[in-house]
Amino acid sequence: MRHFLSLTTIFLFVGLQAQTFPKNEHIQAYYQFNNQSSAYYFDGNDGSMIIVNEALALGNRSHTISLQVKAVANTYTKSSHLFSHGIRSTNNGLHTRIQSDGNLHYAFWSNDIGYKNISQNSTQWHNYVFTYDHTTNTRKAYIDGIVLEESYKSGDTSIPYGGGEINYESEIQPIWNNNCTSCHGTSGNLDLSQSNSYSNLVNVASQGYSGFLRVKPNDWMNSVLYQKIVGNSSFGEN
């Protein structure tokens, strides 16, 4: 299944600068309301975050990202990110950015492909489209319908976006150990301690939210844990 994501009607990008990557599965961007010709003005400074609460299941799936972008001149003086998704780690941090060296990146974090940016230094509106075919593990980038020529690759581009299977014990359990087990070791009706957390979470009916599982495999929108993390008030405090 191909997932299509268009930010044309969500954000109009102007004055893109380097910005912090998200720590979860949301789109995040810093903005200032100081440019009335655009929906938001992204200048890379600290400020409010726009969070799209819908789970965008792009990892390990084919997808198309379409962005309507208008840059200011100093966009091209540094790495200016257009879009980011996922957790910042090898092959999980999907992002696209304009480079000062005249290239456009479509990257899976430490697994970049650089494309020759045919609109480098332009301050006009352009349509940027990025496509990923998970079956063949191939990426393409377009500007205004023109396919871009690859200029270089970095990292192991044989690894698909998502990086394959996640190791629960080495990647997930440390999150509980560092943040949760002080309260949910053996108390709070939820045991997240080593060797017990998985069986207490996955496919386990929630005690407080009828019809929902604590963690429903491959369906984070219907997982109570996810809804609490993103701050959905219908699922109480997080």
C-alpha cells in the first residue's frame, strides 16, 4: 500500500532553516507568524510546535510526499529541512532538506541520497515530490514534475526505511527502564519491568478504556499507550 502525504494544504513553507528533528511519529516544525503571504513562516528558531496527531505509518511502506515550498534567500546558506518523520536513528528518521552545496536530500537518517537541486537559490513557489517504493527500495525526487538526477549517496542505501524488525529487549525495554519502571515496576496495575513488560502490554485489554488494547500490534491509533503518549485527553493523563 502506498501512503500519500501532501502538506500543500497544511503548511506553506517560507524561510526554511535548519530545525530540530521530532522525537516521535509526528510532523513537527517551528514557526513564527510574521509573514502574511504564507500560512506559517519557518525560521528555525525555538518556538511553538505544530503536531499532526494522525499516525503517519510511513515506515516500511511505500509513500509519496508532496510539498509546496517557497524559500527565502538564506534558506540556501545551511541545511534547511523541509519535512521529517520518525525517530532519529539509522533508517528510521525520514527527512528531506535543502543543502547549501546545491543538492536536495531525501534521507533515512545516515542513509542519504543527494539530488541536484534544479531550483537552488530560487525564491519562487515550487512543488517538491519525494517517492519511495518499499518493494524495490528505491527513492526518487522531483521538482515541478521534473525527476532529479542523483548526485551522491551516503550510508547503506540497501537498508529500507524503517530498518526492518525492532528488537524489543534492546530498543524498547530501555525506554521503560529509564522512564517508567520507578512507578510501573510492580505497581499501578501495570508491570513494565524486564521480562514482564511485553506480556503486560501487547494484545492486553486496557482496564480503563473498554474496547481498546494497551498496545495493538500494527495499529497505534487504537493503542491506549500511544494515545496517552500523544496527550489525547480522551485517554486520561499520560
